[in-house]
Amino acid sequence: MTVRLFVGNLPYQATEADLREHFSTVAAPTQVVMPVDRETGRPRGFAFVDFSDRPVAEEVIRRFSGQPFRGRPLAISEARGREERGPGSRPPGPPPPRTDPTGIGAPAGPRPPRTFGPDAPPRRARPLKRFKGEQRPRGPIKERPISRLFEVNDEPAEDLDDFDNPATRADDEVEGDET
């Protein structure tokens, strides 16, 4: 009689061949099923592995449960049938038609209008939310005057004749010009 094991906490990169190779040190599995996500097509991180004998399956559980496989510790246990599990979510498909709109046993029919009482008075205007150190400008942004360190003239200055320009000086003038 075959025994089906649930193998959880599998890395997403693991393949069926990797699992067969990993468990082959005890015995070769008869079947390996790795469910994939319907939407993405990626493995879901668990697998079902079938072994032909119960003692072999118990040895696999004892030997590999909690042991690292590609960097993750495996969680191995005997798989439970669907009937043993508790109630899960709804079966797939469209939801059943609703006959009771309130859910408390009232007869089906048009819903009465909902009344919650008179309208509440409007809240007073709240000030704008300000963050620390930030303030919103009121009105147009004022232009700041730009100052300059010097004036820009297109005319050459007359007093630059006595300016000592080291780039245009001859080397002999520089050596003899020491004071």
C-alpha cells in the first residue's frame, strides 16, 4: 500500500528531479506531485511524495523532517485526506443565489430604504496640514533680488594697465622683480 507524504517549506527553485534525488538515499519515490499556482505558474512551496511501503515513508519522515534542503528546513508529515480537514473556503464557482437579503431570516423582496437619521451639520473648515519646517506660500511667490559681487561692464577698465598678470609676464621679469 502506498503512503503519501506532505513535504512543505520547499524552496521555489526546487524541481521534481531534485526531490527524487534527495529522497533516493532512503528509497526512490513512486510519485512526486508539485502543485503550481494557477495564476503565476510558479511552484507553491510544497509537494506530495508517494512511497511504496510504510516503513520507508516513516524512515523518510524521521530522517529528513527539519533537515535543510537548498537552504530551507523541510517539514515532512503524512498527508491527510480532504475529508479529515476542517471546513475551508467556498467551493470554486459562482456564489449561490441569495434569497435572504438581510441574512437574519427576513423574506426576500425589495429592501426598505435605509434611514440613519437627520444629516449631520458640516464640520468646520480644517486648517491645511503642515509638516515640520514646511510652510505653504500664501499668494504669488516673491522674486528675490539677485546681488552681484562685481559689476559687468563691456568697456575695458583704464586702471588695469598696472595690473601684474603672471600669465603674461616673462620669467626674467619674475626673478628680478622680487622685493
